[in-house]
Amino acid sequence: MLNISKEHLEVFKQIKNYFLPSTKIPKPDNWKSLTNNDIWFHVVKQVMVVGSSAPAEKFDKSSELQSLISYEKLLKIDDETELRDYFEQVLRAVGSLFPNRKADALVHNLKKLSNFQDGPKGLLKRISEIDGPDIRRIKYLIKQDLKYIKNRGARDFLMDLGIVRDAVALDAHIKNIFEKIGIHLPEEFIGKVKLYDEIEKEILTKICKPIGLSGVEFDRMLYQNYDKINLFIDKKVIQQILEPYF
């Protein structure tokens, strides 16, 4: 499906050499040191960031907003309307898109997680015990029907918490970088499960493995250094164009 040439791999190797050293990679099994509230906030931010990552950054900086929707506090509230009001208040405060829809999603997600023995941490414990390749753990999380945590969100969530390593959270950032390098990704792949899985598998086998990166290293490297990598690629292209004249 993906036509990856030696030239493409060379560009990725150069990106790795320049940008991997400054990339922050989640530590394996870091979820074990987190509380239910910490994990719940990871779920909240997965919903917040749909459309823009800026709201999650605002949420991280506000202890007041965090206290409004702490996991322990919300468990004591039975009224769904009250829960929804708290969520919508926080979502609007951080500027998250579609606050009404996302408030409904967070009410749903809270119910799902609270039904697990030991709550969010119980869910992660169950996922971490699943044997086999990382895709099995990803599929299990998707089947839990948490709103806004599907193909990309499930991978991002589990990579962030150190449960999976061989995954790539495909999004517009990665697509744009690939297109600049000359690798075409099929349109509308994010919502198509089979196509998404196939593209991810090819990235892992045709790019990550040959250049010596895990999926999470590749994913975080491209996301955290997105603007700098774009400038790096532009500079390389300009050099290639001008080289014959020097």
C-alpha cells in the first residue's frame, strides 16, 4: 500500500538523528504509578483535544478546573444533568470545540469507567494483562466504547500510559509530514478501521523497523517536533533544487 523508497527512509533517518534526542517518550507501564484521578484526566483530555490540543494545555495549568471534575468528586454525583453541567463548564473554560457533545461523551465515559472494578486503573490493569501484540490491547480498549477514544485516541491513550509501544496515532500531522516527504496516505483513513490498521502496520514494518524506532518513538517524535520537522523537510527540498546550480 505505502510505497517507501530508500530516499524516503534516508529522510526519516535524518529526522531521527536530529529530533529523537529531544523527544519525550512515555516510560513503559507508567500507569502503575498513577491514581484513578490521574488516569481519568487522561481520558478527559483525549476528549478535549479533538479539534485542537490547546484546551488540554489550559486544563493542565488550572487546578481549579481540575478540582471541578476530579474522579472522586464526580463519583459522588448521581444526577447526570449536574455531571454534564460540570463538564460543559470546564470544556467551555478551556475553549474546547463542541462542548455540548463532549460533555455528553464525558458523562458516558465516566459511567463506563466507574463500572470497572477499581475504576480506570482496573481497566488499565485488565488491558495490560492481555497477551500478544499491542494491537490486541488497542482493540480491547476500543471495544469498551469510550466516546472519542477510537482508532487514534485509543492508541494515543495507551502509548501515553506506557501500555503499548508498537502503535502509531495517525492524524493530520503525520499525514502532512508524509505528503511533504512524498509518501501518499489514502484519504479518510482515520474513520476506517481496516484501512487504518493496514497503514499503521506498514509504517511499523516499512519505516519504523528499518530505521530502528518503536512506534511510540516515531509517533511522539513527529508530533512533538512537527513544526521543526516541516521546516527541516522544506530546507532539504530547497537544497535539492538549488544543488545543480552550485
